[in-house]
Amino acid sequence: FKDECDYLLEAKKLKEYRKMLAGMDSYYVPEVYDKYSTKRVLCMEFIKGSSIDALTLPEVPQETKNHVGTLLLRLCLTEIFLFNFMQTDPNPANFFYDTETKRLILIDLGAGKFFNKDFADNYMEIVYGASEKNTKHIIEYSKKIGLLTGEENKKLIQAHAMTALAIGEGFSIKGLPYYDY
């Protein structure tokens, strides 16, 4: 929590993340203005768009909702498997969408975390287990990365596995585009 309130640290993460996303035109991180930022104040470029929670309104076309959902999933996978860095605060107010440019804008990386390649590789095994509907595999690798300790009761372990299967359902559909992470 302390890191999320250190705006100089957040500014550093924003600048690094902006570099990581360079060349990915569907995403944008506003520029940080160092001259006006301090440990307690973060000054960034003004952005156009609205919080993604506004996309739940009935008048928003389904095509837009699908596009933003695709952008979020692609970003999540890219963060985990390529960047080894993830925005770990999924508050919808941290993500804006600009309907003119069709870009997803990330404005809060205070809770962003770096992790090692072993974590990403083991997480990929959970995704693979989910795509193969293999709960034993999901549970094994969930323990390896600390999502499970091995001390949970059977109901909790089953709920965890069922959640992973639901999240991984899209990866089990044959014939969809292949993403080589």
C-alpha cells in the first residue's frame, strides 16, 4: 500500500510502462510531468476518454464492449508473459477508453508489480491446465506460485479450480487465433 502512495515511484513505473507499450497503438500511458510532480503530487498529461465502467451502459454498442474486452485480455497476457510487470489494481477507474482513437488508456500504476520469469512460466502452466480442463494441473501450478498453499479445504480448492477453468475457457476453443507468449 505504501508504494501506491509514493508518486515519484508511480511516475517511474508510468514512464517504464509507457516505454513497454511503445509501438502498441491500441494502448496509451499519459506523459508524466516531472517538473510538477513530487512524492505527494503526480502531474500527468490530460487525456480524453471515459472510465471503462461507463461502457456498461446499455447505449454503448456491443462492438465497443467487445473491443475493449479484447484489449484488456490482450494487455493482461502481454503484461504477464512479455513484460513480467502487471497493473495489479483492477479498479475500472484506472482504465480509460477513448472512443475516437479506440485506445485503452492506463492512468494508475501505483500498484504495478514486477515479477520473475519463473512466476510467468508457472502461471502459463495454469492457463494451459485450464485450456486442457485439467484441474490437477491447475492446482499443482497454483501451489507453485502461491495462489494456493496446500492447506485449503477441498471446497476452496475446488472453487479455485472451477474459477481457473471459467477464466481459461476461451483458451480451450480450438481454431481461435494463437498467441505465442
